[in-house]
Amino acid sequence: MPRLPKEEIKIVVRPKGGLDIVKVGAPTVTAAIFAAADITGDKSAEDTVCPSSHQNIVVVSTPKRANTDRYAKLRQIHIQGKPHEVNAYETAPDNTTKGVIRGIPIEHGPRALDENTILALALIIAACRRGVCTSGPLFLFWLLMSLTSIVRYRSVLLQVFSEDVRPMSDDQIEFRFVTIVMYCPVLVGQFLLSCFADTPQDISPKMAAKQCPEARASFLSRLLFWWFNGMAILGFMRPLQMYQMWFLDESNQTAKISEDFSYHFEKEKQKRGAVLSKKPDADGRRPLVSMIGIMTPLFRTYWLELTLVALVKLVASVLTFVGPLVLDMLIAFVSSNDPLWRGLLFAFTMFFSAMLESILNGQYDYRIYVISMRMRSAIINAIYKKALVLSSVARGEYTTGEIVTLMSVDTQRVMDYIQVFNLIWITPLQIGLAIWLLWGQLGIATLGGLGVMIILIPVNGAVTAYIRKCQVQLMKHKDRRLKLMNEMLGGIKVLKLYAWEMSFQERVLAIREDEMKSLKVQAYFGAAIIFAFTTAPFLVALASFAVFIAIDPANVLDANKAFVSLSLFNILRVPMAFLPMLITFTAMFLVSLGRINKYLRSDELDPNAVKHNAEEGDPLVMKDTSFAWSKDSQATLHDLNISIPKGALAAIVGSVGSGKSSMLSAFLGDMVKKKGTVNVNGSVAYCPQQAWIQNASVRSNITFGQPFDRERYEQVIEACALKQDLDILPGGDDTEVGEKGINLSGGQKQRISLARAVYSGSDIYFFDDPLSAVDSHVGKHIFDKVIGPKGLLRKKTRILVTHRLAVLPQVDTVVVLGDGKISDVGTYDELLTRGGAFSDFLVQFLQEGEEAEGVTEEDMQLLKEIVSQVGASTELARQYSRMSANESAATSHTRRRTSSTRSTGEKFVCIKGKPDRTAKASMAARARLTEAEGAQVGSVS
């Protein structure tokens, strides 16, 4: 019998679980942990092992030298500070000695359990303080704790009812049984509670009913989309109405999206808004161009969300390959004598991996769709903001139809591409991983299938390039069609009056035919790519199996290789089927992205052209300013110097084309400032010459988003002479107007536009000849009640561009413009006394008014008074006399026609059944007026 060593072995339980096997004496000691005394495995010294509770431990002792005759026989080891006898020694032929310690109760470290519980408590307190209604980490913690407690509960039950394993006394077993019986239900109950979310106390029941349930849903409900069941059931029972929809969460509202995106977009503009062009211009200089891109600020805004969904997609893609790997083990298990629990483990692993993959894919699809929707909203918001600051030259390059196409078609394609963006790098990863696993099954035969895929790549590249070219042509045809359709809808009444329907229909159909040709070519090539890549996995599998059998007669395609390979080929089919669609989406995305970037790089108005300095004395000031409509063109307005005091009414007069409307545009910042300074102090309301009406009710057009004030609203309606018009409308001020509503006359549109400006309550008002679209008596009413010194805006600063001389005596300042310069400035009496530019304007006014028949009776009465003051020898007096004589002759002719018509009792004087020439001329004039009015009424504002 060999001598026993005096050294002993200690197995010390670590605080966080596991066993440290420490070498104390001279012999080298290894330990093997036996689960059910069948599984053997060596663990080196100072290694960690984690046996289950109450299982037998077999300790293996090996001599320091293999040829020694000294054996290390272990009699006793210390576990958790307690000595345990080692029994049942046996000596193996390889000079090892084995001893068994039966029924050692290995407990988990209580300190680790306490730390986890304290950490969970800290998370619960932090969630309550931050108002978090549910927590994913806490849900997973209680889930795992519940599962482990069930295992411990089973172990205690086996210990109580088993007679073989009794390492403790009956009192200890009873105590453990009672504590675990109390401990396990508490954990399970805590897990069940974590499946529900806390209800916020600061939300009323009425608001809670309209709030999206996702915000207050539990982690499990969000994971399984259980919060959406109510809306899905409601939509299944009856069609959903707008009032049944939930409110948008703040993170999905356009205001929040625009705020987050604008921060990064402005930084991008500062960085790449003005860089040197790579191509020199005609003079050989490299001008500054904008290289702004929309994708960089988008990714900077949503990089965290995109990273998280990318990780989710990565995990889901890796889980796809768990099935074939476990299937390989399951098939091998069927032909082996392994215990049953292994087969059950493989089956449950396949089930849970597939379930987890489905959950992760569902979460990925939902999250990436929400992110893409936010990106789409951000792009649309950027396009809309850009439309408000486009320079005059850029506005000429982009029609309304093209901008609408950018907001609808191109942004949708960007959104579609974002949803499949992660597949660009996931698809090659899946293909590579599938080929690597196939190589392990079929070996070099995998190259046969790989060759089929390689052949398809250049063919696919050529077809993709052609599809992209077709896509560019398609978008051009679509822009042409939308532009033509907008023009047709804008002048639909003129089109109807001239019976041009068929002519314009042929033009639209011709463009549509070109568009359909591009669509057909794109569809044919797209279908060819889809067909090729749909059949590719089958061709790859066929080629791989054929090569596998052909290269070596000893190769046998058994069930293991066949089923696992087919499973991998089936996985390979999905990314390969997505590959052509990804290429198509990429081509469409690049075209749309280029169009959006080109639009966003267009010239903008200078935000610093107009200053808003409150220290300036007057609210409207121009000092030595010159303006042009583009950077490269010559100045339209020259050397303007003007100052309008607060509360004053200034009238801008001048001949046609003198720059009156341009001067208002200069104050608004719509022109390019060449030199000088402009200061506008206060809020501004602008009433353009061509009224703009939105598709809404009359009240919504007037209030324009401001709170409704009944008293102020009634005052505005009365002052703008809209009372009678609203009484005629079928729905009153709730009648919808605009493109989708009833048609309004030009005067009605102008008065609604004027009412909108008055209702705004701004500090400064710009009126671009609003009186020209209304009758003379209505214009007098509007001037007296709104613009004039006794109107609603008498305390506001006003600038009025007008062609009506009758209002000039009532204004504070008259500005005479000629050829883009200020010819004279002063009060009406001062200008009348000085003559000069003002007299020249009056002469030209009479000449233009005689041609256009735009001089009212009030204007003629004022001119009569002016002529009586300046004398009959001036050019103004001669022009006035000539116009008065022409009007007298026209009045006499009209009276004779009326008398003749009344005497004959007929509408027109006829000779031998033919109408009089004068009657014909009158009819033609009325027809022209009717046509002009129809064009004015039918124009889209």
C-alpha cells in the first residue's frame, strides 16, 4: 500500500459562486466534476467549477511525476470551511487516485444574491423617481430569478422526498424547505408584477384615452405589441375615424423632429454651405458652391436609434443560423445513445431561438419604420423651409409641382431605403456565414454554388446601371406631367372657355406615354433580376450537391448533410432574394437623394439683408441701399434713402415698372442687397397684389392659426366689406374656399387676404395695391375703415402701393418712384407745390389710365382740383383736358345708343338683320372683360 501524503486539498467557494481548487501540497492536483457520475472533465489548479447542489464530486489526484511510486491519496477536503471525508478510493493504471465526496451541498454565495437584490431595489427606486413606468432590465432580472428559484425549488423537493441524498439534518432540510417555499412564490409574483406597467398619476382619464398606449405599456407589452390590440380590434369591427386615432407622442411630432434635425442641419450648412467648386467658371475662377447633404445631419440626429436597431437586426440574423446548427446536433442525437434530456434541450433551443428571432425581427421592423418616418418628416420640413427662403432665381428654377414631387415621391423613396438600409451589410454577412457553414458540410463542393452566384454579380451590375438611367428619365417625365397638370388646373376656366380640353389631354397623354415606356423598361429589367435571384438558391444547391457527389465517389449525401445543407440554402435564399431589391432601392434612392440635395443647395435669401434693430428710431429705414433680384444681375433699385416713422401712412406711387412692388420686397428681404442698410423693427404683415387663399374655411383663412376673438373678428369682417359676401355663401364663414372649395372672385380673395393681415395685429403693414382688385366704392370703404387715418390700423405703420390718386391727400408721406429710384418724397401738399417728379407722374398716370381705362371718378375730381391749382398751361392740364373730352364723347355716345335701343324696343340696332358695328364693338369689349374676369376668378392663388 503506498504511503499517504500529509498535504491536503482545499476547495474554497468563491463569494460570487463557483469553486477555487487550490494546490496546497507538493502533488499536482486536478479535479473532475461528475454530473450524475457519468460526465468527466479535468479542471486545472486554481480553476473555477460550478457544480449543482447535492451532487457527487469526484476528486482526481495525480502524482507530480508520472513514474513516481508515491500516490496522493486524499482523505479529507474542506468545502465552505467544513471538512468532508473522501471515500471509495480506487487506483487507476495511469497512476491516478480517485475519491468520491457524496452529497456535498454547494450553495450560491449569499453575498452575490444580496448584491443582486440591492441592485434591483436601486433600479426600482430610480425608475420611480424618473417616472419610468416600466423597465426592461428589471423584467429580465425577475424573469431569470424566477427561473432559477424554480430550479432550486425542485432541488429542495428532491432533497426532502429523497432518501439517498441526506447531507443535512432533518431540521436543516425543513428550514430550507420553508424558506424556499416562501422565496419562490415571491419571486414569481414579482415577475408577474413586472409584466404590467405603473399608471402615471398626472394624466387625466380623458387624456389617457387619447394618448398612445405605447407610452404607458409595459416592457412585455411593447415586446409583443400587446398595446396595439385595442386599435386592431376596433379597426376590425368598423372603419376607423379620425377622432378615434391616438395623439402622437412628442418624439413623433413634427415640431420636435424639426428642432432636433435643424440643429445638425445648421451645423452642416456652416461646415459645407460654402466651399470652393472643383470646376472653374468661364472666367477661370472657382466660385463658392454649396455642398450640403441631407443624409449626414439625418444620421447625426438618429445615430443612436439606428445603432440600436442595427444591433437588434444583427442578433436576429445570427439567431437565424442557430436552427441549422441545432438541427445538425438533433439529427446526430437521433442516431446516438445520449440521454433524452439532450434531445429535449436541442428541441427547446430550436423553438426558443426561432421565437426570439421572430420577436427581434418584429421589433426591428417597427423601430426602423418609426425612424424612417421621422426622417421623412424631417426632410419634408427642410424642403418646406427651403421653399420659404429661396431666392428669386431659384424660385424660377423650381415650380410648385417639382417641389411637391420632392415632398411626396422623393422623400418616400428615401424613407423606403432607410427601412432596408441595414440589409446592405446584413445581407453579405448572412451570405458569407451561410457559405462558411456550407463549407463545413460540403467542403470544396460549395464552390460550385459560389460560382453560380459570382456569375450573376456582373450581370446584375449592368442591369442596375440601366435601371438607374431609366429612373432618371422617369422622374423627368413625371416632373413634366405634374408641371403641366398644375398649369391646367390653375387656368382651368380659360381652358374650358376656349375648348382646349382635347389639346391639353393629348399633351398630357403624350408625356404619360413616355413615362409608361420608362416604367415598362424598368419593370422588365427588374422582373428579370428578381427571377434570376429567386431561382439562384435552387441553382446554387443543385450545383453544390452535384459537385459534392461528382468529385469523390465516397461522398455520401446522408440525411445530416442533406437536411442541414438544405436548411442553409433556404436561409441563403432570403438574402439573395433581397439583393436585387436592395440594388433597385439603392438606384432609386441615389436619384431621389441627388434631387433633394440639389434643391437644398439652391441659392437662398440673405437673412442678414434686413436687420431688426430696436435701437433705430423709426420702424422702417433704408440708407443708401441698392437691390437686385439675383446676385449676378444689375441692381433694380438704386440709392434708396427713406425713413417711415411709427404710426405713419406712406403711399408709394409711380408708373408701371418703376419698382413699387420691388421696394416692398426689399423691405421683406426677398431681394439681394447690393449695398446699404435696411432696418425693420416690429412684426410684419404683407398683403400681396395677387391674393393667396389656402384650402380651408373663410374663418380659418382670416384667423390663420391665431386664437379666435369674436369681437375683433367682427370688426375686421365689417371693415374689409366681407359682411355681405359671407351672408351669400352657403355656409357663411365656415364655407371652404380654395382649390378644393368654392370659387371666389378676385375682389373677394383680395378682401380675405386683407382681412387676414388686419386680424394678425402686426406692427407694420405692407399693402401691395390691394384696392386695384375691388370696385371704387368698395376701395373707398376699405381705405376709410382699414388703411386710412380713421381706420382700424390708424396707429400702425403702413406702406401702401396704390394707383388711386384720391387717397393721396389722406396719407402722411408720398414716395414717388421712377426707374428704380426715389424721385421725390414728401406730403401731398409739398409734392403738389414742388411739382417736378410728382407732376410727371400725374401726366404719365393719365396716359396709362386712358389706355387701361383705370381712372376712377374720384381720381378725375382730384385731378381737376390739381389742374385748377397748377394752371391750364401745363402738360398736366393739357392731358387732363384731352382725357375729359374723350370721356365726354364716350358718355354722349353711350346715351345715344341707349335712346336708340329704347325707341326700337330691341337690344341692338340692326340693319337688314345685321347688328350695328358699335354694338359689335361693345359686345367684343364685354367678352374681353368677361374673359379677363374669368381668368382672374379661375387663377389659383
